[in-house]
Amino acid sequence: MAGFVNAVLNCENINIGPGLSSTGDFNANGQLIIGGVAAPNLAVATLTAGAGVSITNGQNSITISSTAGLSWSNISANQTLANGNGYFVDATGGAISLALPATAAVGDTYRVYRISSGVNQVTITQGAGQAIQIGSSASTTGAGGSIATTAQGDCVEIVCHTANTGFSIVSIVGNFTVV
């Protein structure tokens, strides 16, 4: 074995050495032999996902994915915004209303980009007790408050700053009407 000359390596649950076959106890999909400085120097274990990362263990496979970033979609109908999503909005068929979700956690993020021209509005509406903060001003609190645009290329990024009720504009391009 490269790197081992007449040596026997004894690990937590796997033995490797001259005349020995590799033996071990792999009890779950996605387990690896992971090294450490203290004894046992090698152990069978799984990887641990950190922030913004997901790990899926399968039969003879490990899939590591980023959970950060937004998933984008083209839309042309009313809907409720979903965390971690960006929307390219086509309002050529009529006005579009995008509702803030009734349940939102601090840090939930939503992006809206208007791709169509014309007079039809794209409005981001809010529910009871919700408000959208834009710099030093804010929308009217509650179901009557909203922000809207009619210009192609206008876009906004909204982040929840108070669970379920407080939303901040962290990036805005264009001319939005605040109600």
C-alpha cells in the first residue's frame, strides 16, 4: 500500500495493513474514512453540512449542494412570494399582484424584476400587520400598503427583518410607488 511500509494501521472500525484485508463497519449511505490527529487516526463517519450547504448521502454516493442563492422563474400571474426566489415578471397580459408571505423568518429574501413594458402594474402587496421599509420611509402598515411599478427593468430585493411583519428594501432600481 503506497505510503505504508510493513505497517499496520489500526483504526476505530477499520484495519488496513500487510496481509490484512480492509475491514470496516459502514452502517449508512455516504460514510467515508475521515482522518484525525488523535487516536483513532481514521474513523468511519459522514460529512456535516455547514450554512448554505446541503449534503445528500446515497448508495455509494455523496451529493454536496449549495443552498445559498436564489432560484429564478418567469411568471405572468398573481402569486405569493416564496423565500429564496427571484421572479422575472411579465405583465403584458394584465396587472400582477405579488403578495408578501404571511409567514416569513428574519433573513428570508425575495427579488422581483419586471421584464415587460406597458402600463400594467406589478404590485407587491402586504397582509395585516405587515409593512415594507424603504430607506427612511415605509409603506402603510397592513393590507392596504404596497409598492408598485409600471416600468420595464425596475427591480427590487426585499429581506424580512422582523419575522412575519417587517420587510426591508435592500436594493431597488427604478421608480416604485409606495402606498
